[in-house]
Amino acid sequence: MSDFKDFIGSDKGPQCPRTYILALTDTLNVVSGKWKLPIIAALLRGVSRFKDLLDSTEKITPRMLSKELKELEMNSIVERKVYSQTPVLIEYKLTKSGKEIANVIDSMIDWGMVHRTQVITDGDAVKTS
Amino acid sequence: MSDFKDFIGSDKGPQCPRTYILALTDTLNVVSGKWKLPIIAALLRGVSRFKDLLDSTEKITPRMLSKELKELEMNSIVERKVYSQTPVLIEYKLTKSGKEIANVIDSMIDWGMVHRTQVITDGDAVKTS
DNA sequence: ATGTTCAGTATACAAAAGTATACTGATATT
DNA sequence: AATATCAGTATACTTTTGTATACTGAACAT
């Protein structure tokens, strides 16, 4: 398993592997922003059509949904399939990697939960934006 | 352990616990943006003074460093200590939670590494921004 | 008295991310 | 012929995020 603490162990010591930085950047691109996670959550629930994603992702506009789906597709998180039925059916679904991002989200939730209890028992405040 | 897949299991079924969303939002606030992770990395290396953080976080301006440190302090990721020596010494250090965020970063790196190999063996492209 | 270091702040601007609202074009239904 | 549905696109914003450049003030050092 990778260890962030290891490779940043010293300023003059071994440099951070470039591959780690690339991997981290990829992940940040997938989880950052207002809409990526809500869309991925809907896709994990099995929602697959543009219109259904619009409905189940509250307050998103078609422009944003379109833009985000394109980015997710470019990053191989989502696959777009066209079925030339009538009316045309376009199906968005998560790739293998797309499904596996749920593990990262789990670890984010876990840290956040522990963090909140630690902050409360330390008497500090949490900004609930 | 929390499971994102569970609580989003169905549209009409059990709602996503609000605490999960709050936890996830907390985590996103800590890892999102251009400077948070570079600063945390420097702090993990033991860099602690404003001037040293400025030097070891390449291209950051004092304005941004100041702003980010304030946010990290508000979110109990960083502690600011003033030593009334002369010249005054101000020390920034990670809290317990602040150090533990490294686990989340590790899981982000892991997903990113696996994702890249999967994308390559599937013949897809990865956007290397 | 002038300069240097530390720890920032002030002002103005540029770029990225997100919103609002309306529209398109293909096909099918009434 | 008019209306509806699906899957988006077009145009014009507003808001948030980040950059550039200069400055402040306290405490020493020369």
C-alpha cells in the first residue's frame, strides 16, 4: 500500500514519486467540484439516462450534467452507450474504476466521522459550511 | 466501516445518513483546492513556520498561505502556536486529525494507481491535465 | 538611522467554476 | 399540423478561487 507519510519523509531525502502525484491528481479530478459525487452516487444506484440523472441530481442544470458526464467519460469513470432504438436510448454507466471509487469515498467518510468526534471531545468547533 | 454503496442502495429506500454527508463534506473541504495538500505535506514533513512553508510550497503567495492556514485552523486540521520569543516564533502544526488525513490520501493514491493500470490495459486514455 | 527578518495584510485583477434561461433537432404520438 | 419526449447545446451572466504586487509593523543588528 502507498504511504504518503513515507515519501514526504524529508525535504532532502527521496523525492515524492511522480506516479503518486499523478494518481492523486486523477483522484482529485474525480471527487472535486459540486456535482461529481452526486452524479456518481446516482450512477451507483443504477440511474443511467440523462433525463433520470437530471431528476435525481437535485438542482443540476442540463449544461452542468452534460459537462460533468463528458469529463467523467474522458477520465474513464463513465461509459456512454447509444442504443439506436426509438426513441434513442443513451445509457451512462460506471466503469470498473468508477465503481471502485466508492472505496475512496468510504475512507473520506470514515476520516470525517472520526474527525468530528475528535473535534467535539477536544472542545473545538467544526465549520459546517 | 461506512459503506457509500449501502446507503445509496435505492432511490426510495433508506436515505443517506446526514452525518455521512457532513463527514464527506468536511473531508472534501480539507483536500480540495490547489494548496491544501501541498501545505499539509509540508507540515507532515515537519515544516512549521510561515516563512518555511512559503519556501517549501512552491509558487504560493503569502496571501494564499495565510488564507489556507486560517481555514485549516478553523477546521481543526492545524494548530497555531505563538511563542513570545524574540524574534516572535509562530508555529503551525497538524492536529491528530490533521495527521490522520494521510490515510485518506493513501487511499486516493491507491485508487489512482489501480485506475491507471486498468485504463491502460483497457486501452483507454487518461487525461493527465 | 538604516537595513533585515518574521509574519503577515491590502488592493486590484484574472481565471475557473457554476447558474439561469432559452433553444435545437430527431423521432413519435394525437 | 401541433404537441411531446429525449438528449442535449447556446448565450450570457454571477460567484468562487487564485494571482500579482506592494506594503505594514514589531523587534533586533550594524
